[in-house]
Amino acid sequence: MEPLFLVVEDDMQIRNFIKFSLQSQAYNCLEASTGQAALNAIATEPISTIILDLGLPDMDGLEIIKQVRTFSTIPIIVVSARDQDIEKVEALDAGADDYLTKPFSIKELLARIRVVFRRADAQKGKTPSIYKLADLEIDLAKYRVMLKGEEIHFTPIEFKVIALLLKNCGKVLTHKYILKEVWGSSLDNDVQSLRVFMANIRRKIEENPAKPRYIITEIGVGYRLADE
């Protein structure tokens, strides 16, 4: 089945811009200008990906994310004028897969869509649990990290962190999510400790830790593993 996008945006110009851009890539699109129309479409149509604005006239887009996540794992890419870190974190923690701030380029949106599709394929078992990019290779099955053909020693916690990033390759993971998944409640909101672990990992795999190639910082939000 061909992907079917739902573009949820109350600004007609932006909605048409996104819709026509997706159609130019041979994607099928539905559109909604209100939250209720979006929820109706999600309930009745085989939507594969949602492009969602947060500032809708009848409800906050965050409420749509929360409602959808009670029954579906449909990828949700937020496209919003809200540019504060706390707002991005809130949307990602609610279940959004990615977050783009307006204004944005269609090239960037299409790149984020490709990441979402690759991640969906990986979750269906269509891709192996091996990450290869430039000089770095991570093999989850063999519990091994290779850089330029040389095996790099990772502590169990460090490997757990990078494995979590790999399983969500290309997706921004918030500080809160990483801390919860790796340490449970023991570190709670200890972002500084997470930064120390990330710095140690970067020293092992990055040629220039100050300008990372593999583990990208989303300032004030979290981290993602580069996928291209």
C-alpha cells in the first residue's frame, strides 16, 4: 500500500505548500484544518504518517499526539512555529517522532520523512541491527563497536546508551526519555550526568567531539544518532 499522509494545518498556504510538495514526490495526501477533522481522518483512513501543526483553532496539537498514542504508533512529525526547547521536549515526550520549527525547507521535511520510513522498516525487521556510517559500525547482536576497523571498548552503560540511539536512529530522544530507558528512576532528571556519559562516548568515536559526526546534540532537547 502506498503511503498516505495526513497534513494537519490551519494555515491554507502552508497546508497547500506541504501537500503539493509531498504530491510532487508521488505521495498521497489528505488534509485537515482542525484537530477534530484530523482525529476523524485518523480513525477512518489508513494514514501512514501525520504532519502536524500544534496551533490549531479547536484544540492544541499536543492533545492530538496524546490521543493518537493511546491507540496507534503512526509516525507524527510536528511542524510548528513554537520554537522554545520546552515546547519541543513536551511534544517529543508526548509521542511525536520529530519536530520541525517554522519556517522550514521542504528538503528538510522530506529528509525527516525518509528517516521515519527507515525507522518504520527497521521496526518491522526489514533491516539488520547493524549501524554503518562513515568509519563507524555498531553491531547490536555482537555487542560490538568498530571505528575504522578497530574495536572500541564500551562499558555496559555506554553500550546501552548507544544501542538506544541506534534503535531510534535519526529520531531525537529527549534527555528525560534516555535517562528513563537506560537508568530507570535512579538518575531521574540528572541531565548533567547524561552529558558526561555522552562526552565519554563521543571521545571514543568522534574525530572531533566538539563537532560530532555521529551523535548529534539537539540543544536543550536531547540527542539523536545521525543516519546520513
